[in-house]
Amino acid sequence: MVKREAKIIRPAKKLTEQEKQEIKAAFDEAQAWAKSVGLTEQDIEDAIREVRQERRKALQNQRQSA
């Protein structure tokens, strides 16, 4: 379950075994690609941090202009 703004959002359905395998394969492929281009875990953490900061700034600007 994911909690957002005091609302609990439940998954719409359970994943099938095939869907789980497809998701795992996609993650494995992404991880292999990242390794092949030399990305580190720190690079990923930095990118996530940057995107989150930009999103917060955009939300603040949106609230201020409203």
C-alpha cells in the first residue's frame, strides 16, 4: 500500500507470475545498461535527488502563482 495525503491507495490487482518475471527482466536489462555505460549507484541517487528538488520547486512556484 502507498500512503499519500492521508489516503491509502491499494493496488488494483495482484501481479501474475508472468508479470513479475517481465518486471524483473526489465529491471535486469536496465541495470545491465547502466553498468555498461558506467553509471554508479551514487549517480542514480544524485539523479533522483535532482528530479525531486526540481519537482518541489515547480510545485512551490505553482502554489505561489495560484
